[in-house]
Amino acid sequence: MTEHDNNYEDTSVSQSEAHTPEWLRSFKGCEHYSDDEALEILGSLDIMAHILLFAGEHTSDQKTIVIPFENPINKKAA
């Protein structure tokens, strides 16, 4: 059994340590991603997390929701 076979095992990893291509590749099925692919996937996961967290803060009776976030994919060249 690897470290990430149980997805709920370790939630104490710091954000800067967790969101790296190496971290993503430590999950079963993600070992083959290149650094560029992994960074794009991590950016997508970050965007999805922002959407879910933002949506949870608002009621369902709102007609339009504008989700402000800084796109991490545009930051990878920095």
C-alpha cells in the first residue's frame, strides 16, 4: 500500500509542499505526467477548488455568480 492509496490519509501537508508535480505523481495513475502536464492539472484543480469553495459561500437563489480568482496557469512562467 502506497502513501496515497487512501486519499484521506494525510491532510497535514502544507500547500506549498503539496502542490508540486512530484506530489501529483505520487498518486496511483498520475506517475506518467510530465512537469508541464502536472502543472496544468494542478492549476485546474486549484480553479475547481476555488469554484467549489466560492459556491459553498453563496445561496442557490442568486442568478449570476462571478468567481474572482488569479489563474495559476498564467503564473507558471513567473
